[in-house]
Amino acid sequence: MLFLQLLLQGIQTGALYALTAAGFALIFGATRIFHFAHGTSFTLAGYAFLFCWNAGIPWWAGALAGIVAATLFGLAMERFVYRPIQRHEGSFFTVFVAAFGVAVVVQNLIGMFAGRGFAAVDTSLSRATEVLPDVFLAPIFWIAIAVAVVLFAALSAFLTRTHAGVALRALAQNPDLLRAYGLSSNRLSMLAFALGSAMAAPAAVLTAMTTGLNEAIGHHVMLISIAATIVGGVGSLRGAALAGLMLGVAESVALQFVDTQWAEAVSFLVLFAFIIFRPSGIFGVAQTR
Amino acid sequence: MIAYAANLATLVAIFCILAATLNFIIGFAGIFSVAHAVFFGLGAYAGAQVALLLVPDALLACIVAAIVAGGLSLCLALPALRVRGEYFVAASLGLQMMATTLFAEAKAFTGGIGGLVAIPRPTLFGIEVGVLPLALVALALILFLTARLQHGAFGRSLQSIRDAESAAEALGKNVAAAKTLAVAFACAGAGIGGALFALHLSFVNVESFTMDQSVLIMAMVIIGGTGTLWGPVIGAIILLALPSGLAFLPFIPATEVGAVQQIIYGLAMTLLMVFRPAGLVGDLSKGRATA
Amino acid sequence: MTGPQIARRALLGTALAAPFVRPSFAQGGDPYVIGTLFPMSGPNGEYGKLFTDGAALAIEHARADGTLRRPMRIQAEDTQALPQQGVIGMTKLVNVDKAHYVLVGFTAVSKAVAPVGDRAKTVMVNGGAVGPDLSGLSPYFWNVIPLAHLETQAFLPFLIRRNLKRIALVYVDDPLGDAILGLLRTELPKAGGELAGTFSIPRTAQQFGPIAARVRQTRPDAVYVASFGAQQAQIIKGLRDNGITQPLVGYSALSIDSVRTLPEAEGVIFTSQKFDYTGGSEITRRFATDFKARHGGEPGAYNANYYNAVRLFALLAREIERENGTVNGDSLRATLLRVREFDLVGGKGRFDDLGNISSEIQVNEIRGGRVVPIA
């Protein structure tokens, strides 16, 4: 029964990881920008929701505020940080450092204005009850899964049925098209940032209800997103989502076999193993040396 | 005041060593490691153990630290040989996270989260010495070697690998050997920095070797200018002096001092990258290709 | 160091000779510098404010009472709870600010700065961390908080009385967690209990659902949480959300706002030093009243400890001033070992040869967002 419990819990965590990782993968695939401040979108969305909740604003308006906050932040990053750097043909690492700087600034601003340390939304949705002998599930388990499924369905519909979506996918699969697209790649890149950042918001809202937030939570989210993107295979949204789910499950199910202190290291062991033995990821095109 | 300045100068020198060695692999070999603090930590633990168990001889501690860190740098070289670019950053992130857990758990070697305490003051051939001169000598040596390597045949091989790996391979350069050597040299240097750090603080624990530390070292290199000899040194001085300098400003409320420091540090990183991506020292035209 | 101070003292003497100016003006001359090495930013920033609030109130009270001839001032250095920052801050305090007395918190920072203070013979006082490895770090390193083994030891009979015999321990694997683990392992069976399971967690862990599942399996009567800072609130929420209905217990680190105000923390039981804010000594009552007036809430154990740390300095320095001595590490230590017992918030505090306080322990419960002493 422990295994089932751990598996279910892993799926709940993994669904949230999958959403965030897919957002990161979407941005990275379409723009080749290593959006290290993706975790910051997540943090901002979570705190926006928390703020609205504490102010007594209805949950759906709060969630909307979270999505808006994440999207605006993503767009601002694209417009004011990444685009100027790319104009200089700045390398991947320049982008990485610039984004990291922004993440540090926002983290400390949140600490100054929203308070440091743990903050959570108080709701009974996260309270688990016994559904099977010794298996506890919270209503939020079903919500997380439903949200993930609906969003992925909507996203894949968008990517396959609309012009903009198809263009984004083309970019992801063949980065060289970036240049061929010329000017319009700017608009596509903004679209990718808006969509990708918005994907982080629902996960942030749900996290505010379950494990709670702190101003530094973006770090962890970011690491997981990067790991999932690589493990899934760069350029593959499906891969990133699946890998996110897998990392969440691995982190949880690992407790069946190892002591509790090793749970976190498991995700990174998976990542490391993939890089050494299968660098192209689950679905990726071979991209080694 | 002198003791305060000497303490700060020692830390600056140690971080200059770290930044200079990281610069060596980033700037000259194009390997973007976010795991430099791992080798810093390995060196620190190795040096501390030598001082605690054998003799607090600084030279011996540094040599052992360099061997341990340089030897284990294969953990880093291995993925570096397999993948590049963003993949490698992710690999080094993974390595950093695993190492942090290991440092916290391998109590026999690291003392766990509690760390290693009461590391004796360093001696050199039986005479007690300060860490500052040692660190300065080590730094000078590393900078000298970097400059020599930069202009020698090995340095040119590395740079050709960085600029066009496939071409270098086609020209018959042994890419794998060159990369492995570069990584081993840089990590051994970081290990020496670690040993000096342990001897200087007489206390080490895992909190000094986390990802934040790795990123700080990386920021020093980037802000100073990758691929330049003096850039990392300038970067290390600026980033270490910044918080200490801010601590003297009276108008920042005590409870917000740390946050303000962090904000300035973050802003500096971002603005530099946007407006001066080659770093403070870097030559802009060259920087574009390098950084 | 000695020269200028004697000169200052001479000047002070003449100033004090002017009879009965307003008492608050009786304090003149260069202030005593009370250095603080607290995390003011980062994930543990919450503690820095708690610690500072307590210390600041003690300075105010000493000024109002005219305890000392010279005023005191706080010189704050942010450590972010990191050892390296701690050493930088400590060398600044010792060498630049010439601090007379340094307040520290957090185990790793304490251990890192102890050699610096030891060499400079500057007294360092911890009122926050409770790792037993903090005992005897240096003759100049004192603890005004009873270290964890004392707290846990005193807790065991209470647990057994409550029929909480099977205890599961969720702990961070640092010296503190280790000490509690060791104690529960050896002392709990002696007291008639049993350690049902132990679960080590990384300090950065965020997900406690899977851990809760493992804890549930051991069928404990109560779960002992040995972590600190914001993570505690996260652990409590994680355990409560995932089907742990048994009592949650712990030690004094739980007395912070992010735990107290957490709805899931209702009923959490933890130990701390004994503070009776309504019926206790006059010092205790005055502290509680003024703290409440200033900050609008009940003071916690940390506020009181750092109040005590600064009050201890004022009491020691007053003795030294009376003897016209110089206030420095050696004179402070000699006076501490001579006097031994002090009137502090919470009652008499007695120090042993290593400079560790022992005081009575009480058991608290969080009820309706308030900390209520229950035993």
C-alpha cells in the first residue's frame, strides 16, 4: 500500500512539475533562450494568488491574477532582457547570468514586501482523507490532474490547429528556421514567452495550496524544469511533460527503497544518468557533440 | 581595521583563485560549469582532514586537496566530453545538487551539516603562517600558469575547441584529452582554494559549497569578463567588496541590509549582461564570440 | 584599546560629577557596541527580526533604568545564517566596530565565528541555536538558551504521562537533530517509550507528502519534528495534509510566527524555557508588557532570550563599572563566573563553568494561534 500511496503522491507532484517544465520547454524550444527566470514567473504567480486569496478576492480571480503576473513577467523578460542581449549575439551563458540576476532581484523584493519564509493558502482542498485502507488522497490530487490534462489538451490543440501554433512547433523542431522567419520571429518569441510563462501559473496556484510558498521556491522549480527539459529531450514538449511527471514520481517512489534524505538527490541522479547515457533525452533528436 | 582588511583580502584572494580557475574552463575551453563549488568543497574537506588528522602543513594540505579535487574532476569531465552547451550546464547542476546531498551525508569525511571544527592554524615547514600570503602566492601561480597556457600550444588547442569543436577535431587535435586536462587543472586549482579556505576559517561545512556559491563564482567570472586574465580577479573583488561596502552604509534599515545587497548584486549581473555582455574587462568585439 | 578607554572614563567621571542631571542624560560617552550576527535576509530572515527586537528592548530598558554609565548601541551584521558571512561580519565587529559583546544565533554561524571571538577575546552569546555542540566552543562563547538535550530530556516524562509512547522522529541531520535522535534512542526506552521510526530530511526539502506516508506506516503515537525556520511550518502542513492526525511535538524552534499562525499547527506541543508573563517576576512582567505595547503581540522565547543576553551584559558591565574596571572579554567572563546567578526574564538564570545557562523548561501548546503553557 505504501507503494500505491507514494505513486499517487508522486503523480500529484509530477503533474505540477510537468506543467512548469512544459512551459520552460516551450520557451526553450521556440526561442533557444535558456529562461532561467522561469522559476520567478512561478513564484510571482504563486504570490499574486496568495495576495488575492488573503484579500478575500474569489479564487478564480486570484488564479487569473497569477496567470497575468506570470505572463507579464515572461513578456517583460523577453522584451527588456533577452532581446537586447540577443541583439548583441550574446551567448547562451550571457542570457543565463542575466536571467539569474533578475531571479535574485525578484526573490529579494518579494521577501521585502510579502514577508520572508513560509506562506500558504489555507484551504481544505489540500487535506487528505483515507480513500483506500492506508491510502490518503486530497481533493487537490484530482484538481492537479484535471488541470494538467486540460491544459495539455488545449496546448496541443493550439500547437496543431492554429497558424501561430504550427509556426512555434516548426521553430522548436528546426531552430534554423528562426533566421528564415526574419522579423516575425520577434512576435513568435513573445508568444512563446507568454504561453510558456502562463503554463507555470496553475502549478504555482496549486503549490500555494499544497506545499506552500517561500520567496526562494523558484530555484527548485527551475532546477526541475531544466532537468525535465533535458531528460525529455530538448525541443520536445511531450518529452518535457513526461519527464516532469517522471521526476515527480521518482522523487516520491524512491522513498519505498531509500531513506528519506535521498529523495531530492534522486531527481538529479536521473538527470545525470540521462546526460551521460542518453543525452538526447527520451524523445529528443540526437544532439550530442 | 588591519585584521578586518586582511580577513577580507584573504577571502578575496581565495575567491580570485576560484574565479580564475573557473574562467579557465569557461573562457578557454567553453565548458560552462555550475558545479565549481563542488571542487572547492572537496578541496576544503581534503585540506581540513589533512590538517586535523596529520599535520596542519599548508603545502601538504594544498597538494592533497589539489589531487582529490583534480582526480574527482572526472565526474565533470565525463559529461563535458559527451555533451555541450545547455546540456552540460544541466549536467553540472545535477552534479552540484548531488554533491550537496553527499556533503551533508558523508559525515566521516565532511562532518555532515555540523561540519569540521577546530581546524588548526596552518604552518609551513613547521612555522605558523597566515593564509593571506599563501593565497596570494597560489593566486599568482595560477594566473601565471593560465597566462602561459593561454599562449602555449595547449591554450591554442583549447581555444580552437571552444570556437569550433568539430573543426578542431578534424584538424587532429585530441579534443577529449585537452578538455579533460583543462578540467583537471581548473578543479585542482579550486581544490587548493578550498584547502586555503578551510585553513583560514578553521571551520567548514556544507553551506559554503552549495549551488549559490557556484553561481556566485560564475557571476564573478562573467561580470569581470570571460576569457580574460584579469577579468575574474576584478569580478571577484567587486562582488566580495560589494556586500562589505554596503555594510558601512548607515541609511539602509538593519532588517533589509541583506535584501538590498542581494538586489544590487542581482541588478549588476543583469545590467552588465544587457549592456556589456563581454564583462567589465572583456574586449567587446572578442567578448561576443567568447562569452 | 585600553588607553583611550581609560581616558574616556576619566572624562566620564567629570561628566557624572555634575549632580543629578536628568537620569537619561547620565549615560554619556562612547556607547558600548553590541554586535549582532543574525540572518537579516534569506530564508531565515524571520529569526533576525525576532532576535533584534528582544535585544533592542533590553537596551531601551537599561537606558531608562540608567543601569550603565555609557549607552549601548546595536551594530547589526547580516549573516544570512551562513558561516562565511558570519566570519566576515565577526571580524568587522571585532576589528572595526570594536564590539564589546556579540550576539549570535544559528549553529553553523556560531561555530564559525567562535575561533575569531576566541582569538580577540570578545564575548559571544547565543540565544537561538540549541545544538549541544555549542557548549564549550570557547571560554568567551556563552549560551543563554538551554541547549536541546536539556529541553528534550525534560520533555520525555510529559510525553509518557500523555501516553505518547511511540514517537516517530522527523529531523534535519545536523548536530541538533543528531542530539535529539541520540536522546530519543537512549532515554526514551528508559522512560518507558519507544522510538517508532526516524526520518532524516534535507534542509531544503519541500515535499513532505511521501515522508508523511512513511511516517504513517510506523503507527506512532506522536511525531517529533526537529528542524528549524520556515521548513517547520512546511513539515507541519505536509504531515497534517497527508493523513497524520497524531499529536505533533517539538522543541523551542517552533515558537516562531510562521508556525504559530499556521492553521495546521493547532495543537502542536513543544518545549521552551519557562516564561510566566503574568505571574512571574517583575522583570518578566515588565518585559512582556513593554514588548506587547511595542510590537502588538506576545513575546516569544527568542525575544526573551536575546533580551536576556543584553540584560546579562548590562548587569555584568554594571558590576565592572562599579569596580572601575574595563569592560572586555576577560572582565565579563570573570564577573560571569563570580556572580553565576542573574535575575533574568523567566526567573533566575544560572550559568555553569562553560557559560551555559540552565533554566526551567515548560511545555507549550499552540491553541488558536497562541502559545499556551500547559505544563
